[in-house]
Amino acid sequence: MKTVYVTRRERFNAAHQMWNFDWSDSKNAEVFGKCSNKNWHGHNYELFVTVKGEPNPQTGYCVDLKKVSVVINKHVIDYLDHRNINLEVPFMKDKLASTENLTIAIWEQLEEEIKKIGTQLHKVKLCETENNFVEYFGEE
């Protein structure tokens, strides 16, 4: 079997706040710094979704990336773009809005939907800034 890995990039803008309600204001400020701003802060996120599979001998594709894009937009971007992650994103309800937790939640939104289009999710990479990103490969 010749497995290839294909990645689709999407972008979204969203606001969030890092805040643990079990902690005092000073503890939140100490741990999260500027990210605990009570008036929120935002990022221009870049999302990279990597799928894997064998190239189809008739098309040369392991998957049609237009279909991957539709899945990502329908199940992730439409919920996140120009939203407040803490307040408006159903799949982040009751979770700290860290990039780590958001990356795992995106994986959970996509895994089964990606299977429906005939390929397998390999990795979700979420870039919060040009210097900070998280990668998640699912449960081992």
C-alpha cells in the first residue's frame, strides 16, 4: 500500500479568553497573562487538516480536496469564524478555550465526517500565531 498524506488549509478569525472560573482574578492573571483579558482577545487562526489514503488509480487522488474543504467549513469554520470561542461555539461549551483544547475539539468534529468522504483523518494542526501552533493526531 502506498499511503499519501494530503493537507487542506483553512482560515478563521475568533476571539477567546483564557480563564479558569475556579481561580481568583489574580491567579488567572498570573497564569494566563494578557490572554486573561476580561474584554477578550482574538487571533487570525490557520487550520491545517491532513488526511491519508491511497491514490485512486483512476483519479490519482486519495481524496477530492474540495470535499475536504466542504467538510471543514460545514463542521468547523462556520461555527468558529468571527465568533467568541468561549460563548458561541457549541463544541467548546464547558472547555477552557486553549488552542490545545480547540484542536482536539476540531478533530472530534471532523473525524467521522472525513471518513464519510472516503478517507482517514491523520492530523489537525492549528496555528494561533505565526510562532505558536498545536498538532493533534487523535488518540493513540
